[in-house]
Amino acid sequence: MNLVTKIESWGDTHRPGWLDIFRIALGIFITYRGFDFMVNIESLESTTAGMAVMYSGVAVAHYIIFAHVLGGPLIFFGLYTRIVSLIQVPILIGAVIFVNYPKGFFSFDNHMELEISLIVLAGLIVFMVFGSGKFSLDEKRRKDKTSAN
């Protein structure tokens, strides 16, 4: 049994039930942010435009929107939660380090975006370890798979 399988099995057996509610709220928030970025794509592109490679800011902006709009509902329903959380983590690390950290904690200018980004990042890391939980489509798939065998 490799390390990833051990972490998955430990997370599945030691998961508190309230994390399902947090997973659903996190999925809704990530989906909301994806649609918010879609509506305000110019500000997102200006934020990512500082990259040195031509058109990389536009590509990163579209990656962020795609990952949030597709990944948020998957997290909400608990489908492929570990993989989708892994896809979201680099976006949130970039948001924390490059966008929100220079503005500082408890700043009135950023409306506590750094704190929210840190909470979302921590939530994604938790769901990478603990998985989607008892009330999810992943659990339903797992039960269907074991009952079919």
C-alpha cells in the first residue's frame, strides 16, 4: 500500500461529519467566485498580466475561471473531490502569495480577501486528505461499486 492510499484510507475513517456542510459551502463559494471572475474578466486579466510570458496572463485567467466554474459544483456534489481540490490548490496559493498577501491582513482595501483565500486553501487541503464524506456522490459510487462485486 503506497503513501497516497494510506492517507486516503486514514482520511476516510477519521472524517468528522460537519465537513460535509463545509464542503457544500466551499463548492458554492468557489462556483460564485468563478462566475464573478467571468463577469469581471478584465480585472482578473490585469491581476495576472504581470507575468513575463506573452498571453500567459490571459491563459491563467481562463484557467482560473474554468477550474472554479467546473470545480465548484464538483466539490459541492462531492464528485472527484480530491482531484478537483488538487486542481484548485495552485490557484489559491497564487491568490494568497501574489495577490492578497501584499495587501496585508485585515486591510480595508482588500475586504479580508487574504483571510478568505487562506480559509478556502485550508479547506481544499482538508478535502484532499479527508475526501468528500458520507453525503457525496463519491460515497455513493463507492457503495455501488462494493455492492456490485
